[in-house]
Amino acid sequence: MSTNSGIPGLIVLCQPNESKSCGACCGLYNYVDSSRTSLTLRLRARTRRFRENVKSREDIEKYARETIATEDFQKRYEVIYCCEYLGFLDDEEKRVGCLLHPQQNNGVDLRDVSFYGRELCAGHLCPSHYFISSSQAQILIKIIDDWYLYGLCITDIDLVKTYFGLLADRLGEELKPRIFDNKELCSIAYRYFSWKIDWPFRSPDANRLGKYYFDGSQYMISHIDYEKFGREISKFNSIFL
């Protein structure tokens, strides 16, 4: 499990282990078509193009030009950048990440050519690192071995914290990661988090990422109008959003 964050004890959620990773900060889920199939094909093509054509820093411009010309870069939110250097890091396509990272280029750091630049890319940690507890993060890492679902869940702070909070309230104590060494418990929890992808009541017309939408200047939360349906606010509201 990666803890190379510069902050003692802090787990790096972007690349927690060899079986999954998250690329949400690179705009992975910001394409209008952010389905698993679409993103897999997009990342696969980029990775192949990069590995076949980028042999030195001078080749990067051609790679970027061809990638932008070939792909559909239509976004959900125009203000959120979708990085063209995000691809698969391994042949098994289990981990997404930066194709410019020094670990992908024999120690040479090429991230200075990216939109955000090397310093920001290297130093950024998303809010989940600070708001999801270490034990909750460790449990989620145990439960999900799938880059697509993992990235969607680890960045949905309320979904994670509310779920584990409800379980802790019922049990009278915070859950410990070792409990989820039990495969049956892992399977039950996995079904819950899988609703992030296949929730049967989701609206096909809602062009937003989970509960969030963007009003042009800041993130906003799309609330449920309980009054419209004559209902009290559900104790599961943070999950339903």
C-alpha cells in the first residue's frame, strides 16, 4: 500500500496498490461518455500510442496532437481539464495514471509539458485524503479491485463516510480493516458500492457526476426535493444523492 505522500501515515489513494488506481483528478470521469467501455478504449489507445511513439521529450508534442485530433473531448464541465496524458500503467490494464510520470519513463519526469505542470501534479492530494479516515480508506481498498469503480467511490466522500458511519452506529464501534478479510463481508460491501455504477433509479438524463453539478464557478449539490414527494428527509440522504 502506497504511503509516499510526504505526510506520515497518509495512504496515497491515487495508487494504493497494484490492482487499481484513481485518475479522477486528471478528468477521467469528466467526458460526456464516461462509461467503462468508452474510457477503457480511450485509455488503451493512448497507452499504445504513447509506448509506440514517445521515445524522447521531442516526441510528446506529436503524441498530444494525434490524441486530441483522434478523440472526442466533449466534456461534462468545460472548466475541468481532461488530461490527454492519462493512460494505463500496466499491461493488464488494472491501473490508470500518468504516462509522463518518471516511473513510466525510466526515471525521466516529463510532467512539465502537462496542463497543470510537474509541481502541481506531483504535489496534489485530493480532499478524500483528508476527509476519509485511514481505516475507511483501507477497507475500501480491500473491497474494490477495479480501477473504474474504485475511482468513482474513493472520490465520493459522503458515500463512503455515511456507509461506514451507519455500520459503526449499528455495531457500536468503528469497523476495523481486518474484519474485511472475510470474503463474504467484502462481497456484501462490494454490492453496495457497485450501485455507484448500476443504481437502478438513476436518471439517464442527468448529465452530472454523481450528486455534483457545476454552475460555471463552483461545484453544487443536486438535492432531492423530499417535500415534492411528501416525504421526510431520509437518514440515507447522503447515500441517495
